[in-house]
Amino acid sequence: MSQFRIFVFLCLIVISFISDISCEDYNDVVNLTSKILQGYSNSIIPRRNQSEVIKLDMEFSLKALNKFDVVDGKLTMVTAIALKWKDDMLTWNPSTNKNIEGLNVPLSHIWTPNLYLLNCAEEFLIYKGDPNTKEIEIESNGQTRLFFMEVLTTTCATDITYYPNDVHRCKIHLSTLTSAAKLKMGLAKVDIIDFETNGKWKILGIQSEVELLEVKNIERVVISITLERRMLFDIISIVFPVVFLGLVNVIVFKLPVDSGERMSFAMTVLLSFAVYMTLIADKMPQTSNRTSVFCMYLISMLTYSTLITFATTYSINCHHTQ
């Protein structure tokens, strides 16, 4: 009987010990949050030794392409960005704090680096979310993670030489615009997981690298995205009709002169080429740096059709003169 009592007593001790370890309630989290934020300033870089460098790691995920404007050279995309760094001021011992391993703290309470889109077409400062509602994940060792999604619009140097089989390489320049003596950009991990397929453009690849700007020794992360046009629609709606018009152009000389249709046929084909020239011009950047091979072909066909129109006029004139 005494052995049974000892066994029950030991079981109660073990159960109470386990419950004490695993118990984590609202008040524990509130007390720990107040404790680590006491005396904390979100305007000072969180290093005990202010001469030390903060390494900022980044995870960049491309979710969707909203629009790629080849004419204006603008790329609009939906992105997911995660920033990671170590905050020396936000550390605690889990064993003495109800085994709390991590906390979620409002963005407004914590120091966070500003992130800028250097080659922006619209917004320069990247919006990280509402400071009062957006939360940051903090681990007991001070590892801090901020995750947010943002629509970015960047400039992009386009190359339409081989339109409609054109390939473009757009770059996203991200930086904190802080001297590397205080904040160092780590290598960014990039991916296209869960990317929403675009009906007009296909992604051939995405990669990243860190570059050092000459101005004030500032680092930036350069993310390169290679895009290829899905050309089936353009081939069916533009390329094939232009090629067929060039083939039927010579048929004008097979029409009898007395039918009166030879001149109208030649003029119709000529005007058709002019219409397609207008359509192609709307799809091309207004620049003379690069000229599309297809555009040059269309100009040659327009010239060819013009010469045929002149030849048709001359042949009709000779026929009626005789």
C-alpha cells in the first residue's frame, strides 16, 4: 500500500512538472512582450555594439505578372518578400519564460529596415504593411522575420529585335540605401513557387546577386527575370496575314486589264500593309535603339506593294494608250 502511495505521489509530481513546462497562457505572452520591449527603441539599429553590421537576408517570391508594357518599358508584378535579421535587443531564455520560443509583435514596436525599389516606375519606398496591424515574428535568440506581399512596378529595358519571338531580361533593384558599415545585404533567395501562369509571357528564369554601389558604399540586391513572349496569338493574327498579303500581291498582274479590278486590288493590298504597319507600331517602343526584324520585313513588303501599284498604274496606262 505504501508503495502504491509513493507511485501516485511521483506521478503527480511528474504531471505537475510537465504541465508547468508546457503551460503558456495569455498573461505569460503579455509579460514577456512587455519585458523585452522595455527600454527598446525602434529608431536605433538593434545592436549592442553599434559598430557591428546587421546582415539582412531576403527571400523573394514572384507570384504573378500583372502587366508587362513593352512600349513604355514597365513591368508590374505581385511579389512576396521575407526579410530576416538578428535583433540583439529581443532575446530571452525560454526555460525561464514558460518555454515561449517565439512571439508576434506589431510592426510599429520593432526596428525594421526600409526597403527601396531603385528602378521604380511608380512607388520608390516599398510598403511593408500597416504598422499597427502587421506583425513581425521574433524567436528567442533574436532572429526576426518580416513577411509581406507587395505589387511592384519597375522599369525594364526591352528588346523587340526578334518580335514576336522576343525575349526580355528585366531587373529589380532592391536596397536599404544604408551604408554597408551598418547594414549588409545577404544573398536573396528567389523562386517562382505558386506562380500564376501568364497567358502572354513565359518566365524562362529568375536569379539574384548582390552588387556594391559606388555611391556611399551602399549594397543592392539585383533580381533578374527573363521573360519570353507566348507568340502563337501574334503569329496567327499578324505574321501569317502579312506573309499571305505578300504572296497574293503579285496576282494583280493575272487580272485582265479590261476588268477594271487590277488597280483596286493593288490599292487594297497596299492599304492593308499600311494598316498592319500601324498595328505593329502600337506594339513597339517609341525608340530607335533597336528595330524589329519583322518591322523591317513589313516595310520591305510595303515598298514592294507600292512598286507593284506603280507598275499596275503604268500597265493600265499603256493598255489604254494603245
